[in-house]
Amino acid sequence: MVSKPEFIDLLAERCDTTKKNATMMYEEVFATLIDLVSRGEEVAIPNLGRVKIAERAARVAHNPKTKDKIEFPANKAPKFQFGKNIKEAVASL
């Protein structure tokens, strides 16, 4: 697994910039993504995928230990769908 510092090092190298600039780019990209998703926007990132909000319906589940019913209200959750490029890259492993 690549850690955040390792990712920033790679980003700095590939963009031919300093680690400080790469860190700022990394932080701004993800802050912008979080801001857009928190406003309900769907975000498409070319060559990577799409972030959207999934609507989850209310449901009733059961506690397997006690058999009690537990009600979960309807809610929203972030969902990420990988793009074709990523899927093909993984398939070729």
C-alpha cells in the first residue's frame, strides 16, 4: 500500500516540483472533492472514476445475537465507481 507521504513524493517527482507544492496540490484536490460531494455534486474524475451520492432506503435488520429488530432510517452515502482505465489496469494484473 502506498502511504500519503510516498504518494506525495511520487507526485512531486512526476510533476517536477517540490514536496511542499505537491502536498499543497494533494490537499487542495481532496478538499475540493470533499467540498463538492458535501454539496451533493457528482464528481467525474477522468481516467479514475466517479464519486456520487447513493440514496439508501430505510430498512429493518436483525441483531443475530439477540434476534432484536433494528430499524435503520433512510440516508445518503458516498459511492465511488471506478472508471474503465482502472478496471482494465486491475484486470491485466
